[in-house]
Amino acid sequence: MIRPVQLSILCTVLLGGTLAHPAKAADDTLVYPAAFFAEAQPANAYDMILRLPGFQFDEGDADVRGLSGAAGNVLVDGRRPAAKADRLDAILKRIPAASVLRIELIRGGAQGIDMQGYSVLANVMRRSEAAVRGQAEATFARYGDGRLSRDLRADISRRSGDRVSEASLYLYQTIDDEKGRGPRIRTNADRSIRERAIYDEHDGFRGARATLGHERRFVGGRLQLSASASRERERADTDLTFLAPDPGLERVLELETKDNLELGLNWNRSIGKSWSVGLTGLQRLSRDNASEQSDDGAETEAVAERAKGGESIGRAVLRWKPSATLSLEGGGEAAYNYLDSHSALAIDSVAVPLPAANVRVAERRVEGFATATWQPSRPLTIEAGIRVEASRLTQSGDSSLVKSFVFPKPRLAIAWSSGPYSQWRLRVEREVSQLDFGDFVSSTSLTSSTITAGNVDLEPERTWIASLAWERRFRGDGALVLTARHEWKSHTLDRVGVIGPDFAFDAPGNIGSGAKSKIAADLNLPLDRLGIAGGLLRAELGYRWTSVVDPTTGERRRISGEQPIDGEIHFTQDRPAAGFRWGIDYLIATDEIEYRFNEIRRTRIAGRLSVFAEYKLAPRWTVRAFAENLTGRHVERSRAIYAGSRAALPLRYVEVRDLGTRPLVGILVRRSFGAQ
């Protein structure tokens, strides 16, 4: 077995020369000036983040209620954006590269920074001079069957003194390239053909998003204001042409419209030399209307789903840094969330009763937290903290429920620099998941002919996590990070059967103890010494094992939805003298299984190969040509469907749907304006 040190030496030998520090270092922070990224000709801060050695971008999860656990792993000017619905990658794309002064890579809990559960954070520091900057871009693409997609984006920012104002408009029309055309075959348990058909699905999105932001000095501190509004419409058309045993045609139309509105503010102020305070407020409103209609000539089915939700958050943080080696942080957060959901199913205009079809779910959540970061010596940083979460969840409508939970969530993180180019990072913590409000409500899918019941007996999943990462840096922008991680789970969230006297449905549920292990490698390898000037290879590869006892069969299996292998490989070559760069991207094939009480679903998606070439026509004009999904990857979805419980009743049939997808080719034109 190749050990980590041997692997780093191998990389060094391939590159030639001695190890060199990538940038100026300050304790656990590496500083990359804007010039470090110049050869890659980045258009914005997002392009620069993707080139950051040894860093994996994580945009966070806006669906997490509250702010703790929802934030991504990138800061802007040392602060988290005062937004959740506004995606972190979109925020970074609105920051022109010319506005970036430097990017700091914060490793292992630098003092005074709330790591929010991450071992590594990136901090984008913007220039402070007065200027107006912006960019506009248009993207046009053609799918293999002739459908077109179009994106229009315009961003502008203005800085004057201590005030910064931003505005952005994004209009888009996209295509889901995991949908396509291919055979759908159903076979009986004895492998004889039960049904043969051709499945053809087209799925696309249209949407618009507008955002506004403003920052200024206020009451001795820094105030950030943000507002965003968005609407997205999805349409999916599915034709199922039956060939055997009897010819026929079934058509399914799915429509969904999502509206979101968000207002946020963030205020931070220093109090003396060692104290600082931060306040955050956020209000979100959402609306989701969906419908699905099916007609096979003999019977019509219709599904209607409506949902309205909201979130209100208040958060306060107090920080104290009594010395250069010690910092303390404490605070609290309160949040109120609700979801009103209604679903209906009708067959030939006759209503079909559904369990938990009309439900209102509301949650009041408070969390207190405290963190201490201590650096007893320059190579060693220790972070210890605890969060205590208390929540009360109520459900009304078709079913009534009141649940209360209290969970302590301790955390310990240790970072040790074993040399100027190596660092070890150990993390042990407890995580508690949040219950998905949608899991309390029944839903129906006509394309798969399934009803999923809502489950009122759900509890949050609890997980103890231990991870160890080793980082090695070489030749300026070279980095290798190896990570091993293990999770001990209780109340594992998976699938269960909800069975009554006149019904039997699949539903989300808790299924006991489980385990998950993962090893991962993240490589940033410059290729100049191999004769490829300006070449860079980036790879992120992971392999995981999961284990849980199936509640239906009593046998051990993997946890539903967990993929054994994931990863991506990217090659780029930058030729700044010619204003040209090109690259190849490959996403590794995925394999995902879901174990329902009466069926097993499996989705295999082949690898995805894409290429691009980018040319700077003039200092302010850039054109990019791209071709995605060049191999027309196949998407195979299989279902093993039983007469009832998989443990007690026989297999009815197996359905296999093998869809071939089409390549996508297009062109992007971008123009920047304002100060350079």
C-alpha cells in the first residue's frame, strides 16, 4: 500500500524540483493574491475558488432550517452572505475577478472565524477602492433533439467609500439531460416478457431571479442587506408507447411552479480590541404548485399538490479574543418554520382518498452554541465547542401531532502542521438531521404509478462522526488531501412500510442503527514539469461503505440513496499569452439503490464527458464554446416490484428503463465593464 508521505514524494518527483510554499502563510491561513489566478483568466470569484489548491467548494444547503448547518464553505470579506435562497455559487459569480484582492484559505479553525462545521474555509477579500464593475453574459445551447436553452445574466456592483451596492438579473431556460428516450421492459419473475414499451421523456426549466445587495457602515459596525425573488417553472412531457402485449399510448404531463422571496440582514461590529458582536435576521417565503396528468385512452388520472412555507430566523453571536492564541465565541439562534401542504388524486374525475393529504407542519427551534479556539503552539490549533438544539414540532390537519426534541451536539477539531507543507486535521462531532416537512405529507407519482405515504412517527437521525485528513502541498499550486471518515448512526432515516387494514404504502421512516465509512482523495496537480505548459489536473474521488439492517427482510444492506463511488476529473490548459484556455471534464458513473418495503429501485448513470475552449477576443470580451455529455450517457432505472412486503410476498415483475441521452453544444459570450 502507498502511504501518504510516499504519495506526496511521488508527486514531487513527477514535478521535479523541491517543494515550494504556495503563498504567504499566517498560522493556519494561506493567502493567495489575485495574481496567483491570473493565468487562468478568471471572470469572477467563483472561477478563482474552483482553482484554489486543496479546496472543495461546498455551496451549503438552503433547505436546512435555520442558519447553523446551512452555510457553505466560502466567506466574503470575512463574513457569511446574509442570504440562504441566493446560492453561494451565484453570489461568487457576481463578484468580478477584478474586484478580488486575495483569497485566504483558512485551515483547521483559525481564530475568530466560525468554521460552521467545516475543516477548511475560503475567504474572498474584495478591493476597497471606489469603482463600478460588472459583467453581462449570454449562453445559447442546442440539445441533440433540437431543443434550445438560453441563459442571460447581468451583474453590476458599485463601491463608494464604505458603501457597496450590487444588483443582478438572471433569466434561464435549461434542459434536464438525464431524461431521454429508450426501451422500458417489464419481465415476470420467470424472466418472460410481461410488457414492452418505448419511454420518451423531455424535461426542462424556465426561470428568473433578481437579487439586490447593499453594505455600509451603520451604528459603528458593518451592515449587509440582501433581497432576492425568483420564479421557476418546470415542464416534463412523457410518452409511453406500448408495443406488447397490446399496442397503446400513455401520455403524462407534469407541471410545477416555484416562487421564492427572501430578505436578509447581517450586522457586525467590533467592541474595543478584543470583542465583537454579530446579528443576523432572515425572512423567507415560498410557494409551490404542482400538477400531473396521465391519459392512456381508457383512464385518466390527475394529481394536484399545493404548498406554502415560510422561515423566520434571528441569530446573535458574541466573540472575545483575550489573547493572540485564544478566542471564544457564543451565541444563540431562534427560528420558526411552517409548511401548509395539500395533495389530491383523482381517477376519471373521482377523488381517491390519500393518507395525510392535507397537513400543516410548524416548528419552533432554538439553539445555543459556544466555541473555544486555542493555539498552544504555532503548529497546533484546537477547537472545541458545543451546540444545544431544542425544537417543538406540531402537525395539524388530517393528523395531529406534537413532538419536542433536545439534542446536544459537541465538536472537537484539531489541526497540526507537521511541517511547512503538511497538515493533519482530526474532527469528532455529533450531528443531528432535520426532519423534512415533505415527509409528513403523502405524494403521488403517475410516471412510476406509486403513492408515498406521509409518516407522522419520524424522528431526526443522530450521527457521531470521526474524520482524519492529511494535506500535502507542493510546487505553488499543487496539493493532495486524503480523508478517512466514519459515521455511527442511530434512528437512521430510510424507507419503511405504512400498513393498515385497507392500505399499504411505502414511506420515509427510521430503521435503527447504521454505519457509513468513506475514503476520499482530492488532487491538484500542475503539469508544467511533464511538458504540458499551463496544464492542471484536478481530481476528486471518493469511495464509501454503508450498512444498515433492512426493516422488511432483517438482512444487512447499504443505506438507501448512498452511492459507493463518486468523483470527477478536470483537465485544463491555460495559455494566457494567446488569451486561450481549454479543458476536459469527466464525471464518474453513479449507482444508487433505494429499498422500499415493496420494491427495490436502482439508478445507474454512466460517466459524463464534456469539453470547452475559451478565447479572450479583447480585454473585455470573452467567448466560450462547449460540448457536454459527448458520449450521450445512458441512464438506467430499474424497479423490482413485489406483490407486497419483500420478505413475505413474491416478486411480481422487474421493470428496466434504459434511456439514451443527447449531447449538448453551445456558446457563451461575456463582456465585462467598469474598472479593471
